Amino acid sequence: MLLPFAFSFIAAFAAFPQDSKPSAPRQPDPGGVREKLAAIEVEFSTVQEDFYKKYQDIKSKEEQAAYLKNTPKAAEYISKAWEIIHKNPKDPGVIVGLNWIIAETYAPGGADFTKALDLVAADFIDSKEASEICSQLQYSPIDDARKFLETVLSRSKLIEIRASACSAIGGMCMNRANTVDYFNSSKDKKEYAENYIKTRGQEAFDKMSKADSAALRVEAEKYYEQVIKEFGAVASQTKFAEGALFEIRNLSNGRQAPEIVGKDVDNKEMKLSDFKGKVVVLDFWGYW
Amino acid sequence: MLPHERSLVKRMEGKPFALVGMNSDSDRAKLKETMAKENITWPSFFDGGGTSGPIATKWNVHGWPTIYVIDHKGVIRYKNVREKAMDAAVDKLIAEMEAEKSSK
């Protein structure tokens, strides 16, 4: 059910340094805001797991489609989280709930998404979760996500978090460029458009379908270069930016594929150029 | 993925086409067993036994599967096309190649 470009998992969660102020380890408090919010997240993911476990046993396509109409919705759990957040706005544990709400709503966005981002920007811009949120937002098609990242980039006190925001803006541009190219080359544009609108909303679709992927890649390059120039001290993000720049410059559509020299599964040498003269589907895969 | 790939390879038999895997599994011996069991007949690189192998790293691959479709001149033409879209991309590039040959 995922859109084809939404498969990536984020490998860029930056290793996070300890807070500069040493403090005694916090004892878990079962009645605490942090724990209550974490419990809501667990509750919802358990409901989802059960739902998809049952789905696996359904054989016919028609029954599957009918079943999926009752896919668990986060809305009810998000309301519960808001209740706790509103009662305890100054509790540092609130970030756990905001982080989760953002993860649940980053596409197609909406009022919960925007409100959660605003609160993070106001009170948690230097928290370790801010970095995680930035990485996640590169997959969001929503303008508020971009605005949030720019706020973090200009205002966070911590270099790791600014680096993460900068890298995520680059990632956002690149993901959009890839989506635009994918859409333009897709065989069944109508089906793709319907799926896109369903998961990400009409507004995001209109914007995507008019966007220029080459310009988006130029923009992505600019932010990745900034990561390397300004945030060279943050090794994980620099490495990520270097990889992304290599991809933009050497692996975009229309570029000559770089040579690959490696070993095949029998440990014999194999090269990509062994297949020159043929149309090649190169499939990065794993059996797991 | 696999059923579609098997049928694509079968459909392209005798055509100038190759499906080339870049595998990121950890255990080569186990992988060979899997390939026999799953009837994976096409060639695959073995990328050093993990998801952070040298080639996946260089190609900036963070999600699996990641697909590149490369034409007969070695130019990258499509990315991450699946199923029907992959078939369409391959058919188009094969047709391009044949048109080029016959115009020579």
C-alpha cells in the first residue's frame, strides 16, 4: 500500500551527543507525562499490528479491500495525547507526544501536524528529539515541514540539530525531485495520482505535478553543500550529505552509470560493464 | 518483487536484457540456498555481506529494494520503477535500442 518512493527507512538518525549539562538519570515515573504519552504510542501500534496480522489471513482481493476500509486511525489516540499535552504544557515529557504526532501526520499533514511542529519550534528546538523529527520530515510533502526545518536551521543552539535540519531540507528537495520524475515516467498516471492524493492530499499533489525536478536537485545540492561547509564537525550528517551529493551528481537520470566492480554470489569478479549493450535493471535487494 | 522479476526475466528471454542484483544479505551461503529455493536465476553482486556494503554506500542506497534502469549505452534512465512501470521502462528502452539498430 505504500507509495513506491516511501519505502526508504531513515538511516540518517544522527548519533546524538549527551546533553552538555550532566544530570542524574531520570527515574521512570509510571504516572509521568513522558510515560503516559509513550503508552499511547504503544497502544496504537499494538492495535495496528493486530490489524495487519489478521489481514495476512484474508485470501480474496475483495475481502482484503473491504477489510482495509477499517484500517485503524490514529485520530482517536492523537486526541488522547493532546489532552495530556494540554494539561501539562511545560512538562519536558511533552516532546514524546509531539514527536509521535508528527510521525503519524507528516503526510498528508493537517492541523495536528502544524500544531505539533509549532510547539516543538517554540519549546523543544534544542531537544534530542528535534534532530529525529528533522530527519523524519524530509519525507513530508507539506510546506509547514519545510518552514519548521528552516526555523530549526536558523535558531537551534546545537550544531547537531542545525546540521540535521539542513540535511533534511536537502533530503526533502531530493525526495520531491525523485517523486516528480517517478510521476512523469509512470505508466498509469491516473492511478498514481489517486494514490498520491489519498495519502498526501490534493494540495501536495498539485504542487508536485507542476514541480521541476532539475531545479529541486539544484536546491538539494545547495543544502547538502551547506552541511559539508558549515557543519563539517557533525560527521554523521557530513557523510550523509556526501552520499546524497554523489547521487545527485552521478546517479541522476541521464547520467552515465558509474562502473561497479565487485564479486558475484559465487565470489567471482563481476562488473556492471559486463552487461553493456543490454538494457539493465540493477536491483539493490536483500532477502529479509 | 520476486514473482514479478521472475516473469520479467522469462518474458525477456533472448532479448538484450539483464536483471542484475546487488545483494545486501549477510550470509553468502544462506543466500545461495535462498536463490536456489526461490528460483533466482539472474546474476547478483554480493555487496560485502550487509546493508552498508561498499557499493550500496557509494550509490547512496538507504532503502531496499532500490532500482536503477540503465539503457544499452550505460545511461541511467529510470529509478525505482516497480511492476508495471518497470515493464514499461524496459520495453521502452528495448524498443529504443532496436529502433537505433535498424536506422543504422
